[in-house]
Amino acid sequence: MISPSPFHSSTWWCRGVILWLLTAVLLGPSGAVSAASIEVWYGPEERPLEHLVRLYDHAKRYIFVAVYGLTSPLTVKALVEAKRRGVDVRIVTDRERQRDLKQRTALSALREAGIPIKINRHDSLMHLKQVVIDDEINTNGSMNQTTSGNRYNDERLDIISDSAIAVKTRDKFLSLWNDQERFQEWK
């Protein structure tokens, strides 16, 4: 009888570890298979904000935005148009950032269109740059929704199409939105 070689054993052990890792990655902590689709856009060469605005144009139910800087006329126009189509648009942004004239102007235009805006009660702690749309799409990355973020800065925008991730992002946004100790209506 031939005994198995140590090499043969370790090969099977390595295959087992690889299979376990692959299963863990695919199934994740919930045990459900994820079929996420991810697009990555880099600024300035790929104009990431223009990709985001196209998503706003197709929203049907809601657009929830959490971002430090929101000054781009492209963003303001797309969010106002979405609101006019009946989309629930909400924004959470940073209190300190309202000192910027461009930010105040953009927020004023959004509020005049009936879009509710909340700011944090503490300065400079809003580092999120994410959007969630219709329980289907979540975006994140380094990009503020500004002209500089679209045309000049080195930025990254990830667009993730995955319902489970979008729902988690929506729930986080709504927890911020409903937190009256940390956030207040912008006036």
C-alpha cells in the first residue's frame, strides 16, 4: 500500500482553504450570494459627477444624499427636476460647509424647490459622500458634488447596483435623518 505524500496532503489542504475563502467572499456574513455590479469613475478625466447626475435623472421613488460639499449646478438642477417628477429627495450635509457662499446658494435653491435639508449640529464631521437611490443603487467615494469634484480634483465615484447594499445604505441615511440630537433642519 502506498502512503499519501505530504505534498499531496498539503495540496488538498490549500484547495480546501481556497474553497472556504471563495465561499466566504461570495456568501459574505449573511450567507446570501451577492450579485453586485460596481462601476468606478475617476476624476477629473471621467467626470464622475456627470455619471451620478444621470442616475438622478432615472430615479423613480427616492434620492437620499449625504455629502459634505454640494455646490454643483448640475446636481442642483438634477435634484430639483427629480423632485418635480415626484421623487422623494432629501439631503444631509455639514453645518460648517454652509459658510461657503456657493453651498448656501445651492442649498437655498434646493430648499425653494421643496427639498428638505438637514445639517449636523457639529462642524466638519460629515465625511460621507454617498447617495442611495430607489433601494437599487448606492454610490460612494471621495467626490463632493461640486464643479471642482467633477472637473479638476483627483476623485473616485463608485456606483454599486445591489439591493441589499442599497437598503443598508438607506437605513443608515434614515438613521442620520431621524437623529434629532445630531442633525437639525437647515434654514
